[in-house]
Amino acid sequence: MTQLNFLYTQNQLQNIAEDIINKSLQMGATSAQVELSESISTDLEVLNQRIETLETSHENQLLLTVFKGHRKGNVGISSIKTTNLTTIIQQALDIATYTEEDLDNGLLEPEYLANKTDKNLSLYNPYNITNDDLIKQTCELESLAADSSLIKASDGASTSLTYYNFVTANSNGFNDGYQTSRFSRYVSLIGENHAGMQTDYWYTSARDFNDLENNHQIAELAQQRILRRLNRGEIKSSKPKIIFETQIAKSIIGSLMGALSGNSQYRKLSFLNDSLGTKIMPEWLSISEDPFIIKGLASCYFDNECGRVTSSNIIENGNVAKYLLSSYSARKLGMTPTGNAGGTHNLLISNNFDGNLASLAKEMDHGIIIIETIGHGLNMVTGDYSVGASGLLVKSGIICEYVDNLTISGNMKTIFNNIALIANDYNNGSILCGSMLINEGVIQVSSAS
């Protein structure tokens, strides 16, 4: 394919951003921040060896925040061109005029701003590939994945290539940015036997195209995931031992991060309110974030408000070591920002079991592996958790049957305290958490069938 290039260099974006900040101050803002970004993405989808979608898009965006004292105004437009800059800034100032004053509004304080770094995280790895090769590789993935007598049909395969170029500047003296790349490949399958049809998938994602799992690996994992759904079993209501497969375990950790976020904490809308320094997990369990992993999918040089990011523990030996604070939530709580405006940066969850899902099932002996959940059934205030689910029965340590139409329920605080084992079978992503074994008697499982 024709390789599109960014319209702007980093220096050009920085110069434009500086002009916008200066103009905002001249027009009456007491402080301002702007983000300028452009993205180039190519997306290919094939179904039954025929192209469903092949498109390349090139988009750019300007996001401006101005403050008039403690009043805040935001404007976003889908263009970096500054021919109507005065109008854009005036719109943001007008919005600020009519918003409620909030004494905690404002830019991140200068002492917390990120410094220029000499680190090279290898976040930008451009890759040239022709349309023919892109189509050939994606069609090959679909063909390999569908090559089984128990596969009813392909549900499609896709490849995505995305490049991102941005700069963030503010009136406290910060003006910096960088470029990133992200690639992914995906395949979905439909399987069928006497009990009906099932669907499942697998994918791979990386900063470097050459780091993607190869087509044979993706196809094999997609086949394994669909075939394990084709031997049905039944379960009665109970509170068995539960394993959350790694993909589901990540969502459990995501719920924890939501509960520890500054927004949840200062609003008192978290089931972990005022939990700093308290034990909420087993002593062997720690969770850290590392923004500086080479080619990490959530690696960065600074957070969304130009804040300094660091490697640190969020959970340390089962205890809450920090909340996830932006400048605003930090002011609300009377604390200091943690470099987490916009979220976390590469979570690493400690493990205490060396083995894959089959090995962990053997350790569990009897129970259910949850492989899919449906819905967002978490009450963030109480921690009560209830979602639809499907899973795999484990009998005498062997993964043997598939069950669906389940409802699983419990309370997150109890679940966190009853994590017995976490395996080291995690795959790529921004949350590196293996399959998670929960003690018996903690999670209620009921079946609608």
C-alpha cells in the first residue's frame, strides 16, 4: 500500500501548540493546555477469502482547554489547521465564562511536570507492507484457522495498522510529544456439533509488526478456543472453586483500578473508599505499573496532563500502596498527583503458580474456569458483582466440558481477599495478569439451563 506520512513533524506541532497557548493567554485565559494529534490507520477485514473492508484513514485533532481563574472551558475540533484559531479560542473562553467555578480546577503544577527524557521506549516502529501482502497474510490466517472438520465457518479475519503523532503543551512551560505505532491481527471462528453452534476468537497486538504472533500461532489458539466449547456439560447452583482465565482476570484487575481511581475516591463512590494502606488482597500479591517497558502497549513518557510517570507499586504485599490520581483528584483529596491522568501504564500482577491453564486446572481439581463474561455487573459503591458467563468444567483436574447460560455473583472485596493462585500464563497487553484461582465458597454460580 502507499505509505501515508504524517503531515506535521514534532517541531511543527510544537510551534503550533506554542502559538495556541500564547494566543489563548493574550485573549484572556489565565492558563491553557492544548493537544495536537494526527493518526494514520489502515484496516483490512476479510470473510471467506473475500475483502469486506480495506480502508486507510488520516485524521487530525486539536483539543484545547482554557482556564479563567478556576473556570474551565474545553473545545475539540477535527483539524490542526489554525486559520480560525481566534474563533476556536474564543469558544473555549466563552464556555469557561459560563461554567461553575471549582477551586480545584487548574493545570498540573510545574513541580509535577515530566522532564525531557533520554529513554527510548521504541514505541514507534513503522512497517511497510503492500496491499497484496496485507491481503495475502490476512487471508492465510483465515484459511489456517478454519482448517478443521469441527469448524463450521470463519467469522472473519482482520489486520490493523495504526500510527499516532502528537504534542501536548501548556502555559506552565511544557511542550513535548512523540510518535507511536500499534498493530493487531484477529480471527473469529464458528464451530458446530449436535448441540449447536459456538463462536470464539484469538488476536495479537504489538507496537512492532514483527512482534505479532505468527498466523499459525493465532490460528491454533483460535481453534483450541472454539473446539473446547463443543463438548457440553451441565452444572447445578453452587459455590465452587473458580478460575478466571487470563482474559477475564484482567477485567477483575481493571475493576480494582477503577475502585482506586481518584475520581471514585474523592466522590466516595468506591467499594474501596479510604483504603490507602489497608490490606485488601493476600500478602503474596503485589501489583505494579511500569511506564517504561520497551515496546509496551501502555508505555509512555508522560501522562495525559504532562505529568511525570514512574514505576511504582499500586498494591504492595496485599496492601493499597497508592491511589491513581490526576492533579484534579489529588487536590480534591489533599494529596499529590501520581502521574495517572488517563489511567495506568502497564500493570504487572505478581504470580505464585508456574504453569498454564491446564496446570492450574489440575491444581484446582474440581471447579469451573470462566472463559467469557457478559455485561458490566459491578456496583462500584458496594462491590457487588453479578454477570452472565460461560465456562469449562474441571473434574479430577481435567478440563472436560463446556457450560453456558451461567450467572456468577459475589463481592469484589471478598473475591480479592480469596485469590489463591495466579499463574504466569498471561499474554500480551497492558495488564499482564495470568489465570486466577479463587477459593471455594466465594462466588455463586447458577445456571439458567
